Amino acid sequence: MVSFDHRDPGTREDEWRPLLTSVAVLDDDRFDALDRVVVVAAHPDDETLGVAGLVAKLHREGVHVEIVVATDGERSHPESPTRSPRTLALERRVELLRAIDRVAPGASVEFLGIADGGLSDGADVLHRALSTRLDGARRTLVLAPWRGDGHRDHRIAGEVAAAVAAERSVLFAEYPIWLWHWGSAADVPWAELRAIPIAEADREAKARALDEHTSQTAPLSPAAGDEVMLHAGMLEHFRRDHEYIVVAERAAPASLDPEFFDRFYAGKSDPWGFESRWYEERKRSITLAGLPRRTFRSALEIGCSTGVLTASLAERCDHLLAVDAASAPLRAAARRFIGRTDVVLEQRSLPGDWPEGEFDLIVISEVGYYWGDDDLDLAIDRSIGSLTDDGILVACHWRHPVDDYPRSGDDVHARLRDRGDLALLAEHREEDFLLGVYSHPGARSVARETGVIP
């Protein structure tokens, strides 16, 4: 952790200015098509100092703004003779609300009230709050303090936000604050730093927002212990015509190779507990209950494993093609269907080895998160292309993060929901899994289809 004192003059802005001219400008399309931005602040004023200009820009473009404030910053003046920590906490909350109203009127703000300086002990509170907020997130950007900022609370806020953003597969970037005070050229992550031009109107809005944080930008009183926290030299870093964020370039995730599944099944008869766990039995029942028709003509099950769900699907399908990438589970599945001609089991590595024909039911259960970006997009394309006009696509996926998988179950379902050529008929959502039932646009509900209502 870097040691610095806010009272020091720090690195002058005229030292930074020539260095920052060479920073690459953020790609114009990097944050296109966002629905919302979630800004994490370790303390009230972090969001204003770091990214208020960007927030103002996104708000103007119709992006919903949400602010999550971890601590109240009540320890900014520990020796103040005029403010108790509680009084200062309330004062700083009001300042933040006024500041946000300057750049993004109507934005939602959540104060978590974690102890200032104690974010290490309250990291789980922040993690839960962000996980809940990002539940089912689509087209969302998370902004958080830079993990290398030299302040413990900033580091932890950045680490937690980065972890949750990865779990939910949403965009993530970090904003430095104290780096500009204590740092030098050697401390800057130049390869990942990006400049964001800030329009004059947004700079003016940011300036007005900064003016609202009077407990930090002006002395609380003339008394010792009430000195200004953010002196004029420090504030100069945040009146630039660009803001700077750290954006780590992540390689597109690759699909898991077939050997992964061969290794996983080696020596195991039921590694997922399909036949022993109540969780799996219950999820299977919910999946079957989600099917909008009693029977189907021709179905495709992708990732059939040992055939437990396959057996239940077969009772509702005239013909069922069940495929899996691994041979071991298919051998186990084959023992369930000896002598049956209505169920065909095949070893295929999808989406590349896609079967021919049309299906009025396609089931993608606990397999989508194994695919990288290109394969997932191709699998969705080919699924839609293989659906009959009245076809149904069912997707069901585990929601908790798994280090070995290229993506989360939430991301799989977000991509399905984003497709304009699919309509969501029904959805079941709980902490552990997501179930989505899709059709071509224009399909009718079960009640309408069966004549219960016109």
C-alpha cells in the first residue's frame, strides 16, 4: 500500500499534463448500447472526482445511473472539534445527493454505511449489495475506484466490484483518484489507461458537483483539525477536459474442449448428482413444468449427460435426439433406452457438429456457459434456425460462478434475451438457477393457445 498524506502538495497537474496527451482515447463503441451504469464509491465524493463527467455524458444519452456508496467517509476529519463522525457522515451523504443531482438528476443512490477505513471487514456487505443490484444485469457498466489507487478502501472497493462484474459478465472499468496526488509516470498503468473526452457542458456539471462537497473542498472551520481535505492543487486534477479510466482488455473466452468433459466423467457414474440430489430433481420438475405444450413432435436436447432429463423429455416427445460431447455419459444414457427407437443418442461437439433437421423443442440445459463468445452466438443462431415456426427453446443454467467456465449462466440468458428474433414466453429465476422459455416472436401464451382466454 502506498503511503501518502493529503496535506502534501503532491504531483502537480502541470507535471501530468504532457504525460497524459499520449493516452489512447477510449473507443467510441466501447460503451455503446448501455442500459445503465453502476458507480461504486468507497467514500462520498469518489464518484464525483473520478467519473462525474462520464456519468453526466451517459445520463444525457439516456443511460440509467446508479450510485453505490460503501462508506460515509466519516473519518475524513478525525480530529475535528466541530464535527462528530456521525454528523460528518450525514453531512457527506447530503453533499453526495446534491452532487449527483448536478450530473444525473433522478439517479438512484444506495448508502451501505460500512465503517470508513473498515471496508476490509465490510467487503461481504458490498459484495451482496452489488450482486443483488447486478442480478440479471444486461448492458451494464460498473465503474469502481482503481485497485492500485494507494488507499485501502479504494483497493477493496475495486476488488469487490471487479469480482462481481466478472461473476455477472458485465463491463467493468476503474477510475484513479489518489494516483494523481502521489503518483508519477512509473506508477500509471499506461497500457490499460484510456482517456474519455468530456464536453464543456459535462465539465461544467462536474464542477458544480464538486462544489457541493464542501466538507472536503473547504475547511470545516478555522480550528485545527478542520483543515481542507482536497486542496486546490489536488482539485486541479479533476478539472481536466478528459477523464481517465483503467480498462483491462480481456481476451474473448474460449469454449471448453471435449477433453475437459472426458476428464470430468472419468471414474464417475453420476458426477452431477442427477439421481441423488433433491436440487436436481426439483430443477428438473420446474424445467418440465415450464414447457408450454404437453407433447412435441421432434426435440433436440443439447448436453444430455447421463440421460436423466432425457428420460422425462422422451415421455413428452414423439422423437428425441439427445447429444453430448463426452462418450462416458452417453454410454450410461444408452442403458436407459435399450430397445427404444424414439430416442436417439449421439456424440457431437456442438455448435460445430450441428444436426440436420427441424425441431419444435430444443433444450439447452447446463451447457451454455461452456461456450466461448463465438460458439455461444453460433449455437443460438443455429438453434433459432432449427426451430419450427411453432418451436420452443428452453434454457436452464446454474447462476453461481465457476472458475473453469468461460462465462456465467446469467450471461447466457442475457444473450438470449437480447435476441430480437426470440421472444421470452416464461422465466423462472432464483438464486441458484435461471430457466427461460423462448419462442419465435408472436407466440401466444398457454392460456390463449389452449382456449382458456381468447
